[in-house]
Amino acid sequence: MKKIRDASMIIGMLENGQLNPAFSKEIGDTLEKLSGMSEDNPLATFKGSVTLKLGLAVKDGMVTISADMESKTPKLPRKNSVFWVVEDGALSTEHPRQHDMFTPREVTSAQQ
């Protein structure tokens, strides 16, 4: 009778050997996202996690093992946009009271 006691061996055998590479990819993807966040803001610390949860169900001496993976990364901050509300609830990128400031005017020269 072959006994399996090593966790890495069990994980390597789950899902016909496909769980371990999928878990490794999930770790790599999470690290890549965190690294990208860090490049945009090198003074901040970005934390994430990858969780592998194994469900064990035993019936009449037989165990069924189910796996679930979850990864978390911080939510990226979004930039704000500023507009002005004008008539009829429309948006404008121009301040409605400063519109006349940028009207072209005739240049006069003062000669003496």
C-alpha cells in the first residue's frame, strides 16, 4: 500500500496534476499586478494574497478533495475628472462664467 503524507505531493496530484500549475500561475499573476502597482507608486507598499483552500469529504474510508483558489490585490485608485454642469443638466469642460475670458479681442497698438 502506497502512503502519501507529503502535502506538496498531494497538491501536485490534485485535479490530475493541473492544480499545482494553476496555483503557481495565480501566484505569478498576483505578483505581476502588485509589481505594476509598485512601479506607478514606488514609495507605497502594495499587499495581496493567494489562498488555496482544500475541502475534504470522507465517506466509507474514501476521501474526496476539492480545491478552491482566491487571489486579492488592492483596488487601483481611479483619477477624478472635473466638469461643470450647464443648462439642461449637460456637462461642459469649460467654466460657464469664464467663457468670455477666452474670446479673441482686437489688439490695438499705442503709438505716440
